[in-house]
Amino acid sequence: MHIFGPVPSRRLGRSLGVNHIPPKICTYACRYCQLGDAITMTAQRRPFFDPPAIEEEAARKLEELAPSGKAVDYMAFVPDGEPTLDLRLGEMAKRLKRFGVPLAIISNASLISLPAVREELALFDWVSLKMDAVRRDIWHALDRPHKDLSLENILEGVQEFARSYSGHLETETMLVKGYNDGEDHLEELAAFLEPLAPAVCRLSSPTRPPACSDVTWVEEQRLAAATAIFQEHHLHVRILNAYEGNDFTRTGDLREALLSILSVHPMKEIAVAHFLEDHEESPGDGRVLLEELLQEEEIITTLWREERFYARNLRKASREEKA
């Protein structure tokens, strides 16, 4: 399944996800990534899945959701890897526009120096660009980019995109203790963002299990200090650490629906329980399914900040994708 949800989104309300990158192909191997380490790192764009097939899947999903009467706020491109790696991203966006649902994309901005990528991002109504660092040493240590990438080119590409883009532009900064949360660096980052005039600058710290065990979230006082620095540069800040809730919607096969969400969105134990209870089958079916998925190693569990999370085993999914 390439279309999943809707899922509750802290950024976008009720979002229907588009997963158009195989697990887990990315330009970065961010230390804090909630999906774990990158399995395949690349900076080369290429085609992945068939856009007409994804368009058909989106049509079916929207048709299944219609009887509920609940609106979908956005179709959001939030795949297993970096969305701009898809050479047919623009074609896919144009195809999905026909449904009349606003399109959103969350990108790490690593390929934004390419004119074609900027043109494709401009097709989206809502664009979020990751801006964790403006210093090369911090960028390398925290985001762990592919060797062919250049931070200077990325920063220039972000500036060029911000000048020409007419939609809703946001930036997102994940603050990790001891990496990019120093006041001097935050001052430099805010100074870079100020002339871009994004509608929102989102600040967050890890709320789900990270790829690297040494990752530590920043305390509320540091988030408050970062907010003050950004506001001094006339930036509109929103903190992204609130829990998004348990309102995950499913249609169709329960197993496929759960796996498709867990591929891109690790869920708290309480959210999984709520999701499995909210279906027409007998109440025990969900618990049996969960045990089966754990035994088959299709999903994994992790304890993080005294809470249990479930996530898709992307290494197994990647092996199956290649088989």
C-alpha cells in the first residue's frame, strides 16, 4: 500500500499519507530518525513506483473514506525516505491534484539545489523544509549526509526556492542535545531563516525512538530559549512536541492498514490498541494480529521515554521489496 491513513498530524490536521519511496532510501542517515538508520543512502534521483497506480490507489482510498463524512485536510508526501529522490515526483503531484485535496510534502531539502526539484516542490500547496544546521560540522554529525551533498549548495537552493515559492512554506528544526542546540548556532540559523520569511518555523526535539541511542531530547527550557532567539529575528515559531493523538483511521485489510502506517509513523502502544479495536472484526482479532506480526518480525517494539512504541521492521520490508 502506498496510500495510508488518514493519520492525525501535528502539522496538517487529518492527513492522508503518500508513501512513494521504498524502505529506507534516503540522502541522510539522521541520528534522530524515527524510522531507524538509512538502509540505502543515495543522492541520485530515480523513478520508483508507477504514478498511475498510486493515483488509482488514492482514488480507491478516498472512495472508501467518503461514507465516514470526515474530511481529509491534506494528501501528504511523507514516505520511507526522502521524497525528492523520486524522479517522477512532479508527475505524481499533478495526478493527485485532480482530487481537489491540498498537497503537502515534508522534505529534508538535501536536493533542493537542483532546479527540477525546486520546480516540483512548487507544485505543492504546503512545503516543509528541514533546517537542522547551517554549520558543516553540525550538519555532518547530526544529519549524516550522503558524501556527494554540499551544505552550501543546499542553503543556496533553499534561498532560491523561498524567493520564488508562492505557497505555504515552513521550516523544521529538530533540536538534539549537545549537537545543534547551542545559542551561537541557533543565532546563526535564525539569521539565515529571517530573510526567507517562512510562514512557520517549527522547533521540535525527539518524541519517538531515534536511530542512535546517544540521541537526547532537549529540555523545555532549551526549547523556550531557542524560541526566543528565533522570535528576535521576527520568525513565527511553533513547538512541535505535542502528542498528535490516537485518531488513526483505517480502511480495507487490517494487517495492510497497520503495516502501511507503521512504515512511516511509529505508534505508541495505546494508539495501536485503539487502532486495532476500531474495526468490525471480533475484538480478539486485533490482539492476535499484533502477536502474529511480532512473531513474524514484521514489526518491532522499542521503549522510549518510558513508553512502548511499535514500528515496521523496515529492513525486512526492504528485503521483501527487492525479492
